[in-house]
Amino acid sequence: AQTVTQSQPEMSVQEAETVTLSCTYDTSENNYYLFWYKQPPSRQMILVIRQEAYKQQNATENRFSVNFQKAAKSFSLKISDSQLGDTAMYFCALVWTGANNLFFGTGTRLTVIP
Amino acid sequence: ETGVTQSPTHLIKTRGQQVTLRCSSQSGHNTVSWYQQALGQGPQFIFQYYREEENGRGNFPPRFSGLQFPNYSSELNVNALELDDSALYLCASSFQYRGNTEAFFGQGTRLTVV
């Protein structure tokens, strides 16, 4: 079974500051992928960043980076230079290589304050 | 924009009725997954279609059914609607169903059952 836990229901950050969103997961699989998705008020789920579990190097995408700790089953998202457009729900998700569906956490609502 | 479109965007139905939600997948994608997102929760996997065949199902009763057409568009049908079926229904398309392929989401259909 796969589970994804996001323990921060809500967070806020000042514009231009840095914020870190937490995610822990549990899986018995060795080969899996982890994702962070952003869901703005428009409701469309947008992929922010992806991490392959077999890669030790943390993924980065512009202002977004992850801290992937495989042994601890932790996968946090760091947003640098926060912008007003970053205001959204953020979901951590997991899929193992042979599977066909994403397991999502309950989400963190991030508000960027001007 | 992801190229995945869902219709309608909002829908109100009465308990006991039936509903059909539609999803047009991104060009070149042969896999469609459906998710239910209750208020304040992360999306939950309903089922997936790959090349017109059901390719996995989550913990949802048989009154949730689906179809995928030769052009890879898809329908989600829910019979005997219950109040708890009120949720945002998300469709995601991808090329193949393996975990390493990115899923592109539509903007969802907000279903309210009264």
C-alpha cells in the first residue's frame, strides 16, 4: 500500500521569501516517482516538479527544488523568491513504476502575502 | 493549458439521478485516468482506461463506470447519485500508463448532489 502525508494544512509566506512544504510517504516499492502538483483556484492540477526515487540528486525547476530523503521517506518542496502567482494548493503525490495511478496527499494551502 | 478539456465545468444533480462527465484527452495520449477530489482532500483514483480497456480501478463501487472511445476521449458515469458523490472530478491523460509518464490534468467538473 502507498500513503502520502502532508502535515501542514496551511502555510503563508511573504513575497520574495522562501518557503518549504513538507511531505512524507510510505511505500514497499523500490522503484517509484514522487511529484509536487500545484492546484490554483482555476482547479487545474499542474505538475511543478518530479523526482525519480533511484536518483540521489535532488530535482530542481527554476525557483522550485526538492529535498528528497529516501531513507526517511521524506520529500519536501522549497519555493524560493515566492511570487503572488504561487498562491495555490500544493499536493505531494507518489506512483510506483508499474502502477497506473497517483496517490495524493491531502494538500497544503499556500498563500503568498504581498 | 494542458490540452485536456472536461465538460461540463459545473453540474447540479438530485440524489438518485445519473450523471455523465466527459473528458477530451491531449493529442497523442492513449490513457485517461479519473479522480474524485472531495472538498479539502487530495484526489482519489477512480479508474483508468488504456486503449479503450479498463486498466485498474480504485476503491469505488460499480455504480461508477466509464468508457474510452477510439479517439481516446472518455466518459465517467455515476448511477444512483448520493450526497457524498459531491466533489470535483478530475480527468488526467497521459501517453501510456507507466509511472514515469507525466499526467496532464483537465480543469475538472464540479458535481453537486442535492
